[in-house]
Amino acid sequence: MEPILKVQALHKHFNVRAGLFRSKQFNAVSDVSFCLGKGETLAIIGETGSGKSTLGKILAGADTASSGQILLDGQIIEDGGKRVENSKDIRLIFQDPMKSLNPSNTIGSILGEILVLNTDLDKRQRRERINQTLLNVGLLAEHRNYYAHMFSGGQIQRVALARAIILDPKILVLDEALSSLDPSVRAQTVNLLLRLQRETGLSYILITNHLSLVKHMSDSLLLLHKGKVVEYGETHQVFAKPQTKLAERMLAN
Ligand SMILES: Nc1ncnc2c1ncn2[C@@H]1O[C@H](COP(=O)(O)OP(=O)(O)OP(=O)(O)O)[C@@H](O)[C@H]1O
């Protein structure tokens, strides 16, 4: 079966200062390739600075690569450092969603604005879609009238999820999105994500070093080191037989 996402030889460098008048290229992501199937989860792990977030941002279109290709459903969406199509099909969720929610707007108006900008739905249809999306993430329709500060940490992550799925994407990139939640709220959010995946066939890219989450949620696992893929395979196989000393060390913790 054609993978939903195919990443080929992706590369990202940043120009960083190397003295007063000079700059040099720093490779944050080097020659990264992988595939993700529909309804599957790929975990990306790696030490701090290994390029996980940079890769996540590029996949979601929040940044562009320097070279390489990204194909979604067989169609090229990024090629040679250019986003060919600004796809709404890959959405990013961060660790701290509060930062990206306007505190002076209700959740209903934040979600409504996304629908106004991206769909032809009329007011009644938008209202229905917002209510349904809030219910889908385990919130109530009444929560549309709430402001961000009125939610708990777990609820705000559900609001972020509602915002991410309201346009019916194919892939969610979860960048440490579950890290700051306390264990019981994290377990509930994981169950919610798994239910959504079962019901809608959503695919996830899970950026985390939380190994029990990786084991519980992911089908495949990619280990980045200094921007390069040093291990990639089915999660249970990588855990059972890591090929590198680094993977052995990281997965033993
Ligand atoms: N805009 C930028 N300009 C220059 N260097 C950058 C920029 N963004 C990221 N980097 C560098 O790229 C490397 C990879 O960063 P990235 O945030 O992707 O790592 P990470 O694996 O997500 O780390 P962490 O787990 O700490 O979040 C780091 O060395 C970082 O300093």
C-alpha cells in the first residue's frame, strides 16, 4: 500500500555566525528518509539538539527544508526547499499550546476563524463542526464560550487537538505534546489519540523521548543523532535489537 507520507533525503541547514563577518552552515537535518502508513504512528526520538523539532516543523510546513522531497498520498508537497502545496493535511501540536492560543478570543471564535479562512461552510455549519470537534476530543459544546485560561492543562491540550483536527487532516505531528501533562491526564490524552486514530485513520508523528509512550503508541521508530537517522524500523524490533550503541543506551533508560 502507498504510504500516506514519504520523506526522501530531507536536509536542512541553518546559517550560523562563525566570527564577526562570517557565517557557516550548520546541518540540523541530514539526509533523512522514512515512510509513514495511514493510521500508523512513527516515533522520532533523539538527544537534545538532534533535529527532531526542526524535522517536525518542516513536515508540517512551518519551515522549509534546504533540499529533499516530501510526498503526501503520492503527491509531492515539498521539493528542493520549496513548499509546492501548503497542505492543511499535516498539523503540528506543541508542548505548550497556551502560547499559540489568543487569550482574548473564545475557543469558539478561534476555531471559527480557522473554518472561515479554510472552508466554505456557512455560519450554522461552522457551529455544528465546532461543536462536533469539541465533542470528538472529549470536551463539551459549551466550551466554545470559554477562553484559554479557563481550561486545565489536560483540557487545553484537547483544545489544541480540536484546533489541529478541525480541518480533518491526515497527519498530526505531536512535538512533545504529551510531555508536560501529569501521568493520569497523559494516559487519558493517549487513549483519546488512539481512539481518534482508530476511528478516522489519522497518522501520527510522535516526537518524544518518553519511551513508554513510544512503546505504547508507535508502530515504527526513528532515532536521530546530529540530524542523521541512526536507527529506523518497527518499534518492537528496534527495542529488541538495536543496531547502534546509541540506540542501546537510549532505549535502555
Ligand atoms: N533557527 C535556527 N537557527 C540556527 N540553528 C537552529 C535553528 N533552529 C534550530 N537550530 C539548531 O538545530 C539543531 C536541532 O534543533 P532542534 O530544535 O530541531 O532539536 P531537537 O532534537 O528538537 O532538540 P530538543 O529535544 O532539545 O527540543 C540544534 O542544534 C539547534 O540549535
